[in-house]
Amino acid sequence: MSFHPSPPVSLYDLTFDQLLGTLVGDGLRPAHATTLWRALYRELDPAPNLRADFLGPLRRWLQERWEAPYTLTTADITTCISSSDGLTRKLLLRLHDAQEVETVLMGYPGRFTACLSTQAGCAMGCVFCATGQMGFVRHLTPGEIMAQLIAVQRLLRESGDALRNVVLMGMGEPLHNYDAVMQALATACRAPGMALGPSRISVSTVGVVPGIVRFTDERQPYSLAISLHAATDEERSALLPVNQRWPLSELIAACRYYMERSGAKIFFGWTLIAGRNDTPEQARRLSELLRGLNAHVNLIRLNATAGFSGVTTEDVAAAAFQKSIQDAGIPCTIRQFRGIDVAAGCGQLRSERTKPRKVASMVSEEAV
Ligand code: SF4
């Protein structure tokens, strides 16, 4: 009979309570868990097993258990490219099983936003999205989501900058990987680690209604963003297959439920595609759809590339669309293009490495 040792467990995959329970169970004190948590998430230490400054019991615990049974998630940066204006950096990270995911770091005056991936590939199949074209490969673990955040935090630390916002708008549908996403975000917000502010984190979904309801019932403290893009079922289903499963009536009902329970607003994303969803009639329909909701509409200019027939809306038409929404009493913002010259759409960097570029995608944008 052959013996197959279990793969090591990443410390990044443990909640604080799990780490605490493990250490205390092995005879260490609760303070050791706090020390290790700080090393992992505040000091961003890639090798806590080599720390000479830890007290003896923690030092020995790490040395004796490193690699078996514990280790850290590896997410090696295989590619890092910057936009020509230097404001956007795209990282391609290779995970332990050679899956590659993208993480984007967007710079704004005095602040930085990280856009994280939550899955390798995606099951949602949005027609304009390179990740959707890949199909679903697997969910990321909490540790793999955190590893992306740690990678961008290390980059920012080199330049003396600080991360302010996090958006889950990279590869994957966050609410399709709900448990791992929420664990990772709880880790990101926990002191004395990264201690990010929950209100500075935005979870974006194409409309996974059960996930929105659960997000509401659990009173998750993060912002919620919905990728809408169309205001009728026929038009939306043509862009986002998920709409066939959860049509607009169910999605808007879930949004209303969230708003009533949380008192928070929802950010609705609308990618402008010339002649397809940027007409005055569609602006009117969007306003109708959102009537009575505490909504903010983010208009996103399509990053049109080969493989998708849609082209971006001209400035004048985009401004007219925005004005129509605002005239209906709904706050509406046109988001800037970011990182167009580095294939800013989710999945594009990876797809360009692995196959000929053939799919257009949405612009990676700050959602809030
Ligand atoms: S846009 Fe988002 S949800 Fe849709 S296929 Fe791409 S990654 Fe998935």
C-alpha cells in the first residue's frame, strides 16, 4: 500500500480563530497567534519560519511544522506590466498548480485600488469577457485571494504607498465562490493584520441572486456592486447568460431586499456599447428599472478590441446618457479608462499568453 502524504496547509487559508485554536491546541499562548497574524498580514513576511525574533515556543512550532503540515500559499508574479501612464499595473500570478490569475493595481492621486480575482476562469460566460470565454477552471481558496492582496501590498510598500480600496472585479464571479471570498475579506479586515476598512471593499456580481440574499442576511459590511449592462431581459440575457437563470425581476427584488435590510446603496455598472445599450431609450429604461432604489450608476466605457463587435460610445453620447440618468434623480458617474494599453479587461493578460487574442472585454474599473 502506498503512502500519500497530505499536501501542506497554507497558513493564509486559516481564519484567525483556526490559527488561534491550532496554536493553543499545541500548547502555545493566544499571544503567539497574534504575533504570527501580524507577521503574515501586516509585516507581509514571506518566511515566518525563519524569524529569529519570535519567542522560543512560536519559533520552534514554525520550524518543526514548516512544509509539513503548514506552509504559505505561493502566488508568484510571472508578469507585471504597467500602463503607459504608469498608473495601472497588471500582475499575472502563478498558483501552486500552475493556474494563473490576474490582479490589477490602479493608482489614483493619493490612493491605490487593488482589483482581485476570485476564481481561475469563470462559469458566468459573459459574452464580452475573456475570462468568461475560458470557462470555469476552479475556485480560488481564501489563501489564494489573500496572496494577491499580499502581492500588491508588497509592491506598494516598496514605493511607500498604501492601499485604500479593494474591488473584487477580476477573474471570476465572487458570489459563486462565496465562502472563500468572505473568509478572505474577513482576514483582510482583521487587526492587527492588514486591517482594511470594510467600507473600502466592494464585492461585484453579475447577479447571482442567492448570493445577494445571503450577503444581505449575513449583514456583510462590504459595498455591493451589480454589473447590469442592460435593462430588459432580452438584451441582458444576450450579454450575460446568468440573466436567464436569474432574470431582472429577481435581481432587482434581491437588490431591494439588500437595500431595505442594509440601508446601503448599490453601485450598478453599465458598460456603454455604441448603438447597443447607449441610446436615450435605454437610458430611460435604466432609470425606470432603478426607480425607488438607492442606486449609483457607474458608466464604463467599453474597451473594444478584436473579437467583439461592440465599440465604445462616443463622449457626447456617453455624456447624454449620463445626463439622462442624472435627470431621473440617480447619481451617475462616467469612469475613466484605466490601463487600456495593458489589456485591462479581466482575463485578457492571461488569455494573451495562452492563446491568440480574440476576445474583447470590459475595462477594469474602480467600482466605487
Ligand atoms: S465579466 Fe466577470 S462574471 Fe462575467 S464572465 Fe467575466 S469574470 Fe465572469
